[in-house]
Amino acid sequence: MGDFFVLALSAGTPFILASLGEIFSQKSGVLNIGIEGMMLIGALAGFSVAHHSGSPWIGLVGGVIAGSLAGLIHGFLSITLMAPQVISGMALTIFGFGITSFLGKPFLGLPATSFETSILGVTPPVIIALALIPLSVFILTKTRFGIHIRAVGEYPEAADSAGVNVSLIRYLCVLIGGGMAGLSGAYLSLAYSPMWREGMTAGRGWIALSLVFFSMRKPIFALLGAIFFGALWILQFKLQGLGFGVSPYLLMMIPYASTILVLSLLSSERIRGRIGVPEALGKPYLR
Amino acid sequence: MKRFVFERRLSTTQEGYLRVTVLSILFSIFLFGVFLLLGGSNPILAYLKILRSAFGSLRGISHTTLRMIPLVFTALAFALPYRAGVWNIGAEGQMYMGAFLATGVALSIQGMPDSLIVPAIIFSGFLAGAIWGAISGILRGLLKVDEIVTTLMMNYIAILWVSYLVTGPWREKGGWGYSHSSLIPKERWIPFITGTEIPVTIVLGVLFAFIIALLLKRSRLGYEIRVVGANPKTAELAGMSSLKTILLVMLVAGGLAGIAGAGEIAGVQHRLRMGFSPGYGFTGIVIAFLSRGNPLVIIPVSFLFAGMIVGGNTLQIVMKLPSGIVEIFQGMTLFCLAGGQFFLEYRMKRRKRWEIFSSSP
């Protein structure tokens, strides 16, 4: 059982990282459905930086930087140019898949420069992900920055007249979102399944996105959901091995179906107000 | 004390739309050229190759038209709800559901006259896609659940469902370990247009584009769709039911995407495969957005994008480029179009000196 939990946690770590980033982005009012693309970019960048530098740690940093740069495209389009965020995010996903397939070719089949140490049976990035959860809660609820994030996500006009730089806060949050998605991708290519393969995120970005809605943008719930979805991810392979008659494909419908269910159950106005869907989510702001 | 400010345009004109769109596309062609150049290929040569392989021969045009069919349908599936202010990014999944039911009908129905079986296959594609789209429509209309999320999530449920079928109950027996269904009997294929290898679904696609254009422009229903899209509050005050409108557009949109799936399986690939679509549903979004939801513009734009897919694939083989260039180009185009939207709605204005002094906060 303990082993299974460790496996589920390891499989759920990409979801934790990417969803935490998206929570920041959405809380500030920017919807970014390009997680899958940013994760792929982070995975390839992480892999290649680690390959050239010889250090998986520098690889992780590379993944974060590349993911943030990818996020920056979305930020520029949706914040500065006030583009429709769904379109820009979709473009990011398509582009991310294309560019990593193109640039990743020389890295196919190479061994990854992976982590050699493990702590309590998990690789270091898993610990980082776990540490980032209380940190995110702290930042979002207890700091000035966190209050500003909520302000620009709920009522940018008011935040603006109170002297908060709406664009700056949103840019920072989108960069955090991109960086965390990049880290999530780099974790995949450097620690979880150490190698580079085309489209290796295999839909994890979409699961991470659904987790943000599933968890109602609360980091703690995102952690629980990530472990749950991670357990499903593991089970799809385990059940096959044990000869159970459940198709892995049917099992992997559960994250998406449960997200739709949760959204439908929590849809009444009263609950929506309480769980705090950012009022300005998806809406550009012009001074 | 800004010298330049952005000012909202009072109205967007047809010429403005055309100018911004053309400039956005030119910019993305330029960007992609720079990308090819950095990758060590000659961009002009590459573009010529794309054009020649996609449009330069009868064979090329035939390939391009074949690829265009699903794109017209999925683009319409985005465009119609878009006009009603509803974001249907679920065409990919609706297409998979259409392909699923169409295959089921094509492989299992017995005792139906041959002349009826092909219409039945196409209709079952429509039906399955429509139901899949309507689920998101109902959730949005009744419970105000964001359709962006539900349509997106339901894509993956549908794709997984088809993967389950072709690896499980529908997997061809003794099929060399490939994940696909058995071949649809030849007499149940969607017939080709005489003298070509293009299934008649292309005619259906063009027809639907005209019908939807007419519906939007001339009918009471189309008027309601446009009002709900432009201003839901006004629509409600005028006694229009946004629930009915949203449900209707999602139903039709899902159905159209479903026909794309039925047409692709019963007309082109002739068996259900895992991941049979290279993202037609998502390319449809690019096309529809470029066309600003105008069904008639969708027809030529789908043809061009189909050409880009055909040409891009050839380019990859001929110039020995790694895969992914079609997606890179599509992504860049969508970035440029999304960014270009800004210049459609705002204009840069140079302020006179006195304006700066009198209005600065």
C-alpha cells in the first residue's frame, strides 16, 4: 500500500506542479489552456539542458525558464494585446507540440541525465512539488502579492484605482504558470520517465487543467486530486498486468468525467460565489 | 504622459477585418520563413514546394480536397456556436463520437437496403456528434457550467472511448496486432464523386456552409443567434431564450463535427483507428477563427489549410525535415491572428500636445 502511494505520488507530481502554476494564472484572471504545450517545451528544454550541462538540476532550471518563455507568449497576447485567451492557449498547445517534435529529433533515444539520489523513495522534484504547495497557499493567502493577485482577478478596475499594476501582476502569474508547467515537463523527461519522446506528456497537461477546475483553484485540493489522478494513471498499467478486465482507456476517462461532474454539482450561484471563481477570469483589462 | 494611446474603434469594418487578417497571415508566413531559415532550409524553396505539391497537380489537388472535408465540418462546428457567443472547442471529440457510431452502423446493421445504408451511416455520425455537443450545451444553458471546460474535457473522453473500442471489443480479429476495427465492406463506403477519389461528403460540407450562412443572415433564428452572441442581456430582455439558442447551436455544431468523423471513416480511411485524426478538430478552430465565424469564408480557408497539411507533409519528406512543421505553422498563424485581433478593435492614436496635458491623470 505504501509502495502504491509512492507510485501514485510520483505519477501525480506533474499534475501538482502544472496545476499549481495554472492556479496562479487563473486567480489573476488569465485562463491558459496551453499547459500541454508549455509542459512539452519544458520537457524538451529540461532534457537538452541536462544533456549538455551534465546536471539534472540545471536541466530543471532550463525547463522552468523555457516554460516561462512559452507562458510569456500567452501573456503578451492575452494581457498586452487582449487576445481571446482560449485561442491563444490553443495556439500554444499546437505550437508547443510542433516545435518540440521538430527540435527534439536529435534527442530521441538518448539516455537522460537523471537524478541519482532519491529521498524517501521519491526523486527530488517530487519533494520540491510537495514543498511548493504550502508555499503557494502562503503566497496566495498571506502576502501582499497574493492579495493583489486576487484583486486583479476579481475586480481589476478597483485594483487599478487602488494603485495595483494589473498588467504586471498578471504577467507575473502567467510566468509562474509557464514556469511550473515547464518544471512539470522537465520532471517527466528527467525523473519520472527519463528520456525524450515526441508528445511524451501524453495528455497530462489536460488532466492538470481539469484538476484546476476540479480543485476549485485550491492548492490543497489540487494535491489530493493529483494523488487521486496519479493513482488512476498507475492503475491503468497495474490492472493490465494483473489481468483485470478494465481497459486503461476507460480508467483514464475518470479525471475528465469527474471534473465535469464536480463543475455541474457546484454550479449554483451561491456555491460559485463561495468557492471563488475569479470574476474577471478570461477577461482582458484595458486602463 | 503617454504620447501614443490606444483607442477603441467604434466599429469594425469589413475592410478592417480583411486588412488585419491578411497582415496577420503574411506575418505568420514571414515568421515561419525565418524559422525555416534558422533551421537551415531555404524558405522560398520550401514555400514553392508546399504550393506545388498541394495545388500544382491534379493528384495534389485531389489530396488537398480529401483533407479539406473534415476541416470544413469542424470549422463550421466552431463557427456556429462562436456566433452565439459559445466556445465549442470540442469538435475533435464530437468527431470521434461521430466516427464511433458511424462505424458501428456500417459494421453491424443488417437487412437495410444498400441505397439507404450510406445515408444511415452519415446520419448516425451526425446523431452521435450532436448528442456529444448537446451535453455541453445543456450544462451551459441550464447550469451555467463553462462550456470551454466541458467541451475540452469531453474531447478526451471521446478519444479514449474510441481507443477502448479498437483495442477491445471492436478490435479486428487476427489483425496483426494493430489497433483498429475491421474494414467496412466496400459497398458501404461513402461513394466517390464520379471520376475522382473524393467522397461526396465534400458536397455536403459546402452545402452546409451555405445553409448556415443563409440561416445566420436571413432567418429569425439566425438573428437570435447573433443577438445572443453579441449581447446576451439584450436577448433575454427581448424575450429570446438563450438556453434554446445555446442548445441548438451546440446540437448542430456537434452533429457537423460528427459528420466529419463519419465521412473520414466511411469515406476515406474505411476502418476505425486509434487516433485516426491528426487534430482536425483543432485545426478547424484555427480556420473558423481566421474566417471570423463566416461560413462562406470557411470553404476557401479550409482548402488552403488542407493544402498546408499536404504540402507540409511533402516538405518533411522531400527536405528531410523532422516532423512537427505543420503544427508549428498552424500555431504561429493562430498566435498572429489572436494578436492581430487587437488592431481590429483598437487603433493607435497620436495625441496632440494639449490632449496630453488636459487628460493625463
